[in-house]
Amino acid sequence: MNITPLVPHYIAGEWLRSTQLATTPVFNPSTGDVIAQCPVGGAAEANAAVAAAHAAFPAWSETPAVERARVFFRYRQLIEQNYDALCATVSREHGKTLAEARGDVHRGIENIEYACGVPTLLFGDTLENLARSVDCETLHQPLGVCVGITPFNFPAMVPLWMFPLAIACGNTFVLKPSEKVPLTAVILAELLEKAGLPKGVFNIVHGGREAVDTLLTHPKVRAISFVGSTPVAKYIHETGTRHGKRVQANGGAKNYIVIMPDADMGKTVEALSTAAFGCAGERCMAGSTAVTVGAAAERLLPDLVAAARAIKIGRTDQPAPAAQPDMGPVITAAHRDRVLSLVASGESEGAKVIADGRGLTVADAPRGFYLGATIVDGVQANMTLAREEVFGPVLNVMRMDDLDAAIAQANASAFGNGAAIFTASGRAAREFKHRVKAGMVGINVGVPATMAMFPFTGWDDSFYGDLHIQGKEAVQFYTQQKVITTRWFGGEVGDVWKK
């Protein structure tokens, strides 16, 4: 009998078997096989994790910033040394190609590198002689226990958006990873322990609604970072803030890519294929809607359809140097079926599927969760396919007469994560970047996702909160400022001045 392993919690530096009997399966999406069971932890585990983090906070917050930074210098080196194993785990439990898994981990490393600069990131401000004999200075001090609730689509990068900087700033942390991809989080914790992080500073609890609600309402939790769907992001923000927490909650997206007639179509096809179909479309910065302006559609679509049909789909769990596909499976069979239903709804409402990835099978993995690159032309604003985040390898095509109409269509979306334009016109690019309602804008860049030193600035229904993940905003989010005003009276100068 094949018994799949049970993923443990990590609390106070110990790997603990769950006290709950309920579990959810962790799949290898390439084959459809169950490779582990993730426990559905509840209030008891969440409370224990917060208690451990709270107990560790006093000593860790008093650890000098340079010593905290050294932990993450060692952590970065350990991740580099275990890079291949970590990437293989991402591919196996998520379905990313090896190249995509490497990108996932590499972007995470960039956030560790940013956290290593915490001694300078925590610099305050000073002003001498604010008034006569009065000086003023600011300090950045840690909050306490911080929580991260992360999605399935980037098992390494998104947790690494959060906990390295939070911990480097002097906080302690509880991570609640997606139950679909818990194995990467286990490796991240093991390496953090090897880097010398004290027990209790970082904890992992697995679970569902009960565990999440416990973290959202726990009186010892000070701040919550979340990445996931918009309905859940809204719930996280409302619940957390109602209980006095700082919350940054990243939601879903519908990212528009405008193609002008003067665009370099060869480079646009390449960039658009990556934006729409990279990571099987399972990313909040996916270029899910192409808006062609005027004659751009006739110049773009034939080559784009050919590129989509040429994408090789296959297993991503084969070790290097085995031949890798261009795109892997989606995360679960249920998710694949949801994507298929959205494509079918678009078709039934009058759109035309011009590149059809439905019904795709992989010979050596017939039970894998596969869906080929799909392009749907003639999508209208009132269609379900146009309004909802698909989160799969599906590209909508909407046709507009001019740039004004294209910008208006992008701005009509409830979301506001990313937007891009492909053009050779500086005037068109300037108009677009100034007028489009999106937090991250690309000019001839299909996926304008920001690097670690810049904030990940979603707008509207793509983000709930005030301070974004990454960059200087994240330092502000994970710290609180203290302003000190000082005056020393000089009436009795003492012997120090006389001698």
C-alpha cells in the first residue's frame, strides 16, 4: 500500500504532527498522483504558532540589525546551495516548468538580498536644532508577530516576499502557505533553521478557514500579509482591520495589453505569448487580455495563433537534463475544469476560439491536469470571460478602433494590477502610462512585475490596504515609527566643560 507523507507544522523550532485528522491531498499536477497530505490545522495549531512567535519576539527584536542581516546572508547562500532541489520541489508540487521554477526561486532570492540591507533600510531621520537647543530624530521599530497567508501559484517567491523582510526588521512570523503547495515551505523553513534563526522566530501552520480566522483575530498578531483571490483578499482585509491589524491584501487581476498598429509584431508576439501563457497563466500579472487597436489585429493574430499552437505542453516533474516542455499543467483538475467552463461561456456568448487548447492530453501522463494555450477572439466587455480572472492559459482578444477606446476598456475593469502597451510611438506610450488605471505599467514589457526594491503596487480590487508588498513600502508596513524630540538644559555644565 502506498502511504503518502503527512506534511508537518513547524512551531517553536519543532516539526509537529497535526492533532487534526482532516487532510487535503497535495498533487503532482503533471501526473495527477497524490504525493503528500496537508493537515487541515485549526485554532489550536494557529494559537500555538502565534504563542511561539510572541515568546520569541523580545529577544529577536533586541538583536542588532546587522546580526539579523547576517542570518539572511547565510540563508541566501543556503538557498543557492540547495537551488536545484528547491526548484525541483516547486515543479513537482506546482507544475511549473523547471525554467519557471528557477524564476520563482530567483525572484525570492532577490527579496532575501533586499532584506540583507536592513541596517540601512531602517535608517531614521534627524534634524538638529529643530528649535533652539532642540533636536528631533525618528526610529523604525518592529511591530511584533506578523502573519503571511500565501497562494499556490508561486510557492517560493510569494512567501519570500514577506518573511525575510519582516523578520529582518525585527518581527517574528507565522506563515500559512497554500495547502496545494506546502512542500516548498518546508524546505524554506529547514534552510532558515540552518541559517541560525532562533526557535520561534519563524513558524508554519497549515490549515483552512478556522486556522486563518484564528490568525486574523488573534490579539497578539500585529500585521497580516496576504496574496490570493479578490474575494478572499477583501475578507482578509475587512476581518483583520476590524480586529486592529495592519493588513496588505493582494487580490486578483485582469491585465490588459494594448497593441498599437505600429508595434514591432515579432517582439510583441514573443512577449504576449510569455505574458499570457507563462506559468500556465496562473499568475496575477498574466497578460490575460490583448486589446488590438485598428489594423493591429490583422498584423498580430496569425503569428500569435501560430505561436500558441507551437507551445509544447508536457510533464514538468522530470529531472534535468530531461527535455522540458514550454508549459506545464494547471494546479488541479478542478481548476482546469473551471478554466474550461469560462472558455465555454465565452464561446456561448459569441466569442470565437481561434487557438484551442481544450482536450489536450499528454501521452505519458494521461491523468495530468493539462490545458493547451487558448486564444479567444471577439471578446466583449459584457462577457463573463472578460470580467472574471481566468487564471489559466487563456488569452482574450478585444478589438478597439483607437487608443482612447483601448484605455477606456482597460479602465472599466474592476481590477488594477498591471497594464501594458506595445508601440513605437512615444506619444502613445506617454498617454497610456499617464491615463491607464493600473498600479504597474509596462511599455513594450508584457509582464511589468516589479523587483524586490520596488513595491508591488496593485490598485482597486487588486489590492486592499495602504502599504504594498516589497520595497520601501514593505519596510514601513513591517515597522512603526517613533519620533524623539530632545532638549538638554545647559545651566549646570559640570566639570566636563571646565576640564
